[in-house]
Amino acid sequence: MKFTVHTMEYAGGRAETSLDLRNYQDSDYEEYRTMYNGCFLAMRTALELQPAECCAGREELARRRSEIWILEISGTLAGSVAVYGNEIDDLVVKGEFQGRGLGRGLLQWALALLESEGGGPAVLHVADWNRRAMEMYRKQGFRIIKTEVIDRTA
């Protein structure tokens, strides 16, 4: 199976956000794992990636807790975004919260965090399969700077 992955770089203006996020905690693990796998399962299955469920283990998430940010709505985990250096990763919104602009809000929150830290331009990676995400990233000021074809058949 071959699939295309794009590296995108932020070229937009100043980010604005009204979201209030907190760092991942070990008590989030089961709900986070369910949300994460639910968001990526269809893509990973379509691209024949194994394992289809791919959330990092509890210990790994605990090590990265200061880089993983959680959005709660009325006490329920609604979404998350990770920021590693200048890379935005694992931006997910739980199914029942999708379509409310939370993905855009999480992206803007991550950009505002990176601006406050003064790092280089924000980058992210997105599979060509995920057209909805690609379009959101473009509308928010990201542009493709690199494209790779990954061959999992070799």
C-alpha cells in the first residue's frame, strides 16, 4: 500500500484562541485512547496501516504529558492536540463534538502556544487521504512544503 503524506508549514497571521486547555493526565488515559483511536481508525484502516488502533501506551503518554493538551467540555474530553517543538501533532476531536469548529480552535490554540514560545514556524504532517483536515489547515494559513509517498508494500 502506498499513500501520500504532506508536510505543511504555517504562513498565516497571528493566532487567536479562546479555548482553555490543560495538560494530559494519567486519569485521561482510557477516554483519550478511545477518542484517539476512534479518530484515526478509519484512515489507518483505509491505508492498511497496522496496528489500526495506534494510540501510544499509558507510559509513553505519561512521559509526553507536558506536550499533550486536553480540551474538556462539561467534564467530558472533547479534543486534544500535541505540540512537540514546533510540530503540531495528533489533533483530534471526539466524534460527537465534530462540526463545531473545535478542530480549528485546537489548531489556533496550538499556534498561539508556539507563538508565545517564540519557536520556528509551525509544521504539521497530514495524509493526503484526510482531505477534510488538509482543507482546514489550508484555510487556517498552512501551505504544503513537502510531499512524500510512503510505500508500505516494500
